Amino acid sequence: MRLWRLASERRARDFDGGYGISYDGRWNTRARPVTYCSTVASLTALEKRVHVSDPALLPPQVLVTYECPDDISRRAIEIDDLPADWTRRVTHTQSIGDRWLDSKAEVLLFVPSVIMPIANVPDRNVLINHRRAEAASINVVQVIPFTLDRACSNRDSGPAWGKRAQCSMSSAYTIFSVCTHSGCAAH
């Protein structure tokens, strides 16, 4: 099984859950070693893009590809398992993730994306629990340069959701060229 993550060139090969130790995330509070990935590379890019107002301010980025053993322990949280307003209840999803991380029950937790909150789609975010020894069986198999295109943002006010713009995500390895906003001229 393959997973993808965007990282700075400098941190591309770091695999210790440093993000979760330093920062709160959608599915964790800080002080817990966790790495966030996605099941498809395009979701990884979109997740990064919605969290930055200007991609030009980011350090050079790379797309990291991980290979996981097929029999690695995992759990999935489905949208139907969550309250209807889960996308607005960050403390609720953090509590779920923290309990899972603290239990050390599995290495991988598949969770829905707020960006793609649709049941039964292959586009999922995945948390890697570094407290499980099994996490060491996950290997980096590819690191390639990646650039988040500014075309899908208004330089003065952040992401261009609601604005008409020709949108694309680009890199040395082209992943997709669409914006998820229904009013975007790229559709």
C-alpha cells in the first residue's frame, strides 16, 4: 500500500511524528508523535494548499511516497461514525485521534478529509502512529520536487474559493489540474 505526504525538502526523510509533537492537527493535539498522509497524492497536495495563503512563502516542497506492508495494522473511521457537524468540531475529532494514538492499537488510522467529506471515496487521510513499533516497517520509496501553484489563490486574501480563476496544482510530476470550487473557471 502506498501513502503520500508533502514536506519541506529539509524534512522529507524525517519519520518520527515530529508534526504531532509540535502542533495540533485535525485529529490530534500536540505532544503525540503522528505523521499525516493521504491515500492519493492529489489529496495530499490539496490538504497542504488549503492551509497556506501563499505557497511562495513555503520552503521548497517535495512529495514523499511511503510503502506500507499489506498486513500492517489499521483502523478506519467512516463519516457515518461521526456527528453530522464533525467538520466544524475540531476538538471532537482531536479527541477521537488522541484516544486512538494513546491506545497504540494500530499503526494506521484512515480518516475522512474535511476537503472531501464524502463516504466511500478512496481519497482518505491517514495518520501514522509512531508509538507503535510496526511504524518502522513503513519505508520512503520516492521523494520528488513539488510546487504548489499560486493559480488557485488570490495573492491578497488567500485561497480563491468563490473567485473565478484558472486553477491548477503543478509539479515536476503533474498530479491534477482542478480546483474543488464549483464556481471555478477550471471546471
